[in-house]
Amino acid sequence: MLLNIQYIGEHLLAGQIGTALMFVALFSALISSVFYFYAETTANKTLHKLGIYSYLLHFVSLILISGILFHILLNGYYEYAYVWKHTASYLPLKFIISAFWAGQEGSFLLWIVLQAFLGILLLISTKSFHNRVMTVMAAGQFLLTTMILGIKPLGIMLGKSPFSLLRLESNNIGSQFFQDPNYLSQITDGNGINPLLENIWMVSHPPLLFLGYAAAVVPFAYAIASLWKRDYTTWLKPAFSWTIFSVLSLAVGIILGGAWAYESLTFGGFWAWDPVENASIIPWLVLLAGMHSIIINRKRKHSYGLTYVLVSLGFILVIYASYLTRSGVLGETSAHAFGNNGLSTQMIVIITLTFLSSFVLIIRNLKFFPENKNEQLLSREFWIYISIIVLMLSSAQIFFSTSIPVINKIFGTQIAPPENREMFYNTWQLPFAAVVMLLLSFSLVLKYGKNDVKKFAKSYSYILGISILLFVGALSVLKIQGISFMALLFVSILAYVASVNLLVSGKMNSYKLGNTLSHMGIALFLIGVLAAFSNSDIITSNTSKYDLGDDASNKENQLLIKGEMKQLRGYWVVYDRLERDKNHLFYTLNFYKKDSAGGFIPQFSVHPSINVNERMGNVYDPDTYHSFRKDVFTYITYADITADLKNQRFKRLLEREVLITDTIKTTAGKFVLENIRIKKSGEKLDVNNVAIIAEIRPIVNGKYYKTFDLSYKVEDGIVSKQHKFMDEYQLQFNFEGISSQNKGINISIDKKEMEFVVIKTTVFPYISIMWSGVLSVFIGLMISLVRNIRLKR
């Protein structure tokens, strides 16, 4: 029925071209994979070129699809479901652009485009493995592209298209609204993105995270290619570079997500062990283990099986992470997982195909892998192996705990997820982190191959002595308490000192520089986490005369009345002003310290805000003052949003008729209407030009005060009512009109509402150490990546 309606104003051509290009992208990827496969098996150069041309067509198609999606998003074509769901006219350009990846369809497209771009780099860089690697890459692109088709052959749903029309959504078909040919004129705006996503981090975090996801396929493709060719060594160099790149980009994406959580969410941390967060760190840990396994393979020429397993698992777990976050299975355990999109079966099929293709090849090649016959216990590679095992145990614990909803769904069990996630995961993961740091300190002192026991003991005792001195100093400065935290601090310092020792002894050569900076960064990161979050201090406590409702709220929050100074431990804070920007409220809080003379010295200002969204819920955005020694993290826990947004500061107490000598009772005192005067413009009374003045006398605690006037004027027939605000009583008197009775008026009284906010402020000491560690890891991985790319073998 709807198909026979001639709809008005729809921009169908863009969606039709985009849909057609999706099928071009799909089949060109499949054809490219087939051409490359037969080019390898037949050594046919023509097929090789056709494989290249087909892949280029696939890439160009994806670029055009992306351009069309940007076009309909920027122009607000709300006839498309994706545009209506994720944009609105009030959103600035940066959030309209980020709407590209705000939903499942767009985020899949982003992943596919980024992975296709990496395939273009492979077209340029791969040599002996070209046909085999591109066979895998193109096949992977084919499988991923099915996720954006939005078709239903034989009743099986394949993907979800970003060009689906709003009126053809399953929940809208048959709706009376969409039977109107001019329905589009009634859609004045889009739904808009979740206000939690209206953040600058939304522009950078998802693309970098998906770049890490996309990069994971490249070492996987090299692994498959080498197993196919039974060349177990040549692939290691290019695969190592891509594994570093995947670990690096995925790490940056995760860290940006952590920074987003720390800067913009109110749970007071950067990692909440949310299942969606865990889904990204699991493949990162596995790829990190795979990267170190490749190092051993290149150095010692053995134990290839472990590397193949880790590299393959890294990519498989990337797809599994996508399944976890997009299937709806985490809907009850994660605050920011996608809802069920009906594509669970399709994603499970992709995971299964990827798993089988890789592990069947690994099993078939097991007997051909070179064996290690002379493993030395006192060698760097042995302790790296042990570290890899610990990393795998760590990722396995996160994997199984995060996958509880999946396990329940498959086996019909009712295993409850952990109630206190932070305590549960920290209890498990802290020992893993400590063991890895201890093993790292061993391995950095040792060389590959055989080592002299006495030399090792001498070097390690020197590192141990320095570490003990630094540990004692760190305890006095960082104030870390608890045996488990102190143990992690000590082994982290041990790993840091061992890294510095390696750097100094290596005379800053490029190989050891990248390696050392990365390990130093990990140690610094853990030291910073311990310093900041084991000793975080909530410095707000309600000292106002107003109760916040319960003991917990009064213990951790402070009510600030505008202009009044309140003490927060060593600080004094004033709620200074409120600024409004559309649906955003920005509160300026000024922090001071007292000098020896009792004066107040300005320290810094913070601007926590509230994004007011009646449909999706208000978002309370923190603001943080950063310094080397500490971060001061502040957010609004309560504000009178309606009054702040509309600048309405008065509440109506009463509205009534008052005759001369009548008394009005308020909480501030009594007010008597003593007299009513009429002021004429001439000798005769002119109802179009007259002023009626009421004289009101305040009586407070039995004491009579001077009267004040309240007037009602008519000038040339135009009425003006006077409002009189009495600051000493915090009341506003309004002359509403003339009473129907003789010698009476209608009056109303409004009470001025208090301007206030309730805040919570937390101090995180030495969190800059953590961010220094992040920077060190990033620089170290970049140096290692560049160095490995430049190496000839």
C-alpha cells in the first residue's frame, strides 16, 4: 500500500546510488579475492592485475558510499532512518560529522573503509606474499561489507543499511503517519545523538579504535598467507610492523576512551570495567602477547605455533568484541552497548568462518614448524614466554567474566555477572599486573640465549637495591597503602629501573630505545594509576545549613549558594556565575587559598556543565583542573535546572484580593495595606491616564517599618504594572489589578529562589605520572614501528 503513495520532498536518488554502490563494493571484494586466489595458484599475471583493479573498485565504491552518507547527514535528510536517529538541527558540525559512526550501520562502514584503506597500503608494500595476503584481505572485506547491506534473502537478515528509509523501518510500516504523502513536512527535526556522545572525544575515539580493529586483520592475513605457503619466517617482519601498528592504534583508541570517561563522565575514573570497555582490551592484550611472540620467533627461530595462535586470536577477538557490543547480549550489563540489531547470527557465522579457516591451517602445519631443542631457563625469551602466558591468563579471565551473558544464552545457565565490577576485576587483575612487571624486570636484565648466572645476579642485585630506595621514597610521597597495592608499586618500580638500566647500558641505540620507552611507560602507567586512584580524596562535605537528603549525600557533596564562599579542605570555593548556551548550562566555580594574613589568593576556576536533554536525560559534564601534583575533578550533582535554564528566580507564594487595612502574612513578616492613592493627570479623572498607588507597611517581629509604594499605571490606555522587590525580605510584590470591591486591589507576592548548585570534588594525586606513562608507551611503539619498517630484513 505504501509503495503506491507518491511521497513529496524525499531525496531518494542519494540512497539509491548509495545502495547500488554497496553491492558494487560487495561483489568487487569477492571477485578480487577470487582473482587473487587463482592468480596465486596459476601464476597468472592477468588475474593478478584483475585482482588489483577489482580491489581498487571496491575501495572507490566505499569512498563514494561514505561521501553520500556524509551528504545526507549534513543536509538533514530525515527521510533516512539513520539520519533521523543520529542527527538534529541543534547539533554543531563536529557532531553531525561524528554521527557517521554514532550508529551501528555507520560504525561498520567506518571499520570497512579503514580496513579497505589498509588494503591499499598492502597493494603498495607487499611483495612475495601479495596474492595470498590480498586474497585474505579481500575476503575479509567481502564478509564485513555484508554487515551494511540491509537485505533479507530467503528470510535471513544480512546487514543493516545506512540508506534505509524511515517509513520502511519495521516498526513504521503500516503507521498512519507515513500514509500521508507529505509526511516529511511534519518531521521538523531529527532525534539527535545521545547527549553523552555530544563530546569532542566522540570525534576522535571511535575512528582510532576502529583503526586498531581494522589493523588487526593485516597480521592475520600474513599469518594465513604464510601457513598457505608454508613459509614460516619471511612473513614475520611485515607482520611485526602491522602488529605494532595494531597494538599502537588500538591502545590510543582505548586510552582516548579512558580520557573521555575521566574528563566527561562522573564515576571518577578512566576505566569502569564495563563489558564494552573489556571487549576492546581483550584483543589488545592478545595482540600484545602476539607481538612479543613474533620478537622471539625472529630472534630464536622456533615456537611458531604460539605466534600463529595469538595473531589469529587477536583478529578473531576483534570480531567477537564487535559481536558483544552490537548483538544486544550485553544490554543488561553494559551502559553503552548497542541494542539488538538482529544480526547476531551473521556475526557468529563470520567469527566461526574466521576461526575455522585459521585454526585448521595451523593444525595442518603443526608438524612442519621448527622445534626448539635447547631452551635456556636463564634467557630473555624464556621469561618473555612466561609473560605471554600471564597475559593470556589475564585476558582469559576478562574474556570469561565479560562473556557471562553469552554463556548464559548458549547454555541456558543463570550465572550472575559480578555486582561490584571494579572490586571483582581489580582483585583478579592486580596479581597478573604484578607478575608481568616482575617478569619484565627479569627479562630486561637477561640476553637472548644463554646467560651467565653471576652476571645476572650482580646486575639484578644492583637494580633491586636502587628499586628498594625508590620504593621507600615513593611510599612517603605517594602515600600508597595496602599490601597488594604496595607490592604492585614495588614491582612496577623494579620494572622501571630495569628499563632505565637497559637504556643506559644500550647507549640509546634505536632498537633498545623504542623497546625501553614502551616498558618504562607501562611501569609509569601502573605507578600513576596506583598514586591517583588508590589515594583519591573527596574533599567536598556539606557544611551549609541545608540538608541534602541523606548522610551519604551530605558526606560527599557541598551546597554552594551563589556568591558565598565555602571551605573544601585546603581550598575555598565560590559559585561565581552561570552562563547559558542553548541547552547547555555552564557553572563557573572559583577556587582560592588563604595566605598567612587571612586573605584569599585565586588558584584556578573550573566550569562543570549540564547538557539539558528532556528526551534522553540530562548529562552532567565534569571539569578538571590539571597540575603535575594533582587533578581537581569537579562536577554538579544537583542544580535547579528549570530555573537556571529559564532564568526564573521567583516562586509564587500567593495571589489575592486585598482591601485597605487588610494584613498579608508571610514567613518574612506581615504586610498591611494602609492606603490607596489615585494620581490624576489633570483636574478630572481620566481612566486612560491615571496612576493608582498602594501604600504597604511591613511589620516584622512586632516592629513597624516605613511604608513602600506599589503602583498600577495607565498611560494613553496602556496598562503598566509595577513589581517591587524588597531585598531585605527576599520578596517581590506585584500590583496585579484593581479589585471589584471598593478600596481594594489584587496583589501577588513572589519569593526569590536561592541560586545554588551542589557539587562533588575529588582530588587525584600525581595522575600526571599515569599520562606520562601513556606518552612514553606511545613514543616507544612509534620508534619501534619506524625502525622495523626501515629494516631491510
